[in-house]
Amino acid sequence: MIDLRLKEKMRNGETLFGTHTGLNNAVAAEIMASLDYDYLWIDTEHAAVDYAELVQMIGNAWHAGTPPLVRVTIGDRNHTKKVVEMGPAGVIFPMINTAEQAYEAIKHTLYPPDGIRGVGPQQAVRYGIDSELEYLQRANKAMCRFIQLESPESIDNLPEMLKNPWIDGFIVGPMDLSCLAGCPGDIYGEKVSGLIRKAADLILPAGRRFGLSLGGELTAEKIKHFLDLGINMISTGNDYSFILQGARRNLEMLRAGK
């Protein structure tokens, strides 16, 4: 299935807002995808999501009307192959520090001659309902590909990474970045903010998407902080934190009514 709505929003320069799902639950993914987010971030790096559940989560997100992005695991290219055959709108590669690592990751999402992806799309062509030939011809340009910047080293190596034309955007992981920058958890301090500004000065003139991923909710003031730094793709919150927050508020209201 070729769906370009996310690509088109990026081309139009729209600021994008998404949220994460970390539970291995296709129903939760469908509920979140039924809202008006620009994309749903499905995590397989930290989350205990198996392939049977993942293919349903991707399908449910599309069915609910929200393009799914899948963050893949680190360095497992066979995992990447299985994910792209499921037909997400795009993939996110975590913990990339060098241009060589970025090239190695990206080439597994590209059919030859641009990469080394093997031919075997399944849900990506709705199991043969869609034309496999048309998919092969269009998939390289249709898929979104993102690299996560989670260390000062990755930002130092941005000039070389930006030479790769197949990378649509770069997404800062501020918590990991703060840890590796020597200020764990201080994601609004000058050290992390300076690194984000440095990245923005390289990414934005190159016409690439500049994203941010945080598990918790953000206040309007904190959202403005990141937008002012040049971020134009914000992913916040996740399914299990939403459940926890709602359940906690419900209990507080019940006890307050005694």
C-alpha cells in the first residue's frame, strides 16, 4: 500500500504532532490512531512487541486513519526487513552515531540499485491485493526514514549524515542525549538546548524534518521551548502513561467524593 499523506505534510512544511505506543496491544494502538495525530509511533526498541502483534498494530493504525511509524531495534537488519514488509509509513532507527551507521541502516529499506532490500512485501501490498510491481517502483521514495540523535557524537557527525539523500529527518532523544552529555535528565538546560540548536542549524537549512521524542506529556510552555529551538515534529506521551494518568485521576476523584 502506498500512502503519501505523511510525506506530503512534510513537503508542505507542516509542524507534525504524534504520540507513542509501547504496549503490545493492537486495540490500544487503534484507539490512539483514531484520534487526529499526524502519526502513531510504534516502539519495538524498548517495548515487548512481537511480530504477530506488530503487524496488527500497523494494520489497525492505517485502518483508523493514522500513518504508523515503527522504531526498529538496534542493529538487527533482519528485524528491519520484517518491519518494512508489514507496510508502515516509515521507520525510525535509534542510537545512530555516524554516517556509516546511518548508511548501513537505511540501505536495508531501499530496493536495488539504491539499497539491498530483498523483495517480499506482504501487508505492504495487502498480501497481493495491490500491485507488487507498482510497490517496487514507488516504495523507495514513498517510505519515510528517520534517524535518532541521542548522543553529542551523533550531532557532531550530522554534516556527513546529511549527505545521505534518503534520510527524511532526524529525531532528538533528549533523555539519552542528556545522559551522554553528562547532565542526566536536564533536558531543558543550556547544554542539551545548545546541542539541539547546533543540530537545528544543520538540519533545517538542509530541508530535513527535525523531530523530538519524549515519553511524558508536555505543557504548552515546554512545547514552545522546543519549537523555538527549531523542532518541527513532536512525539510525546504513550499509551501506558495515559492509562496510568487516567486511572490515577479517576481514583483521586472517587476518594475525593467520599
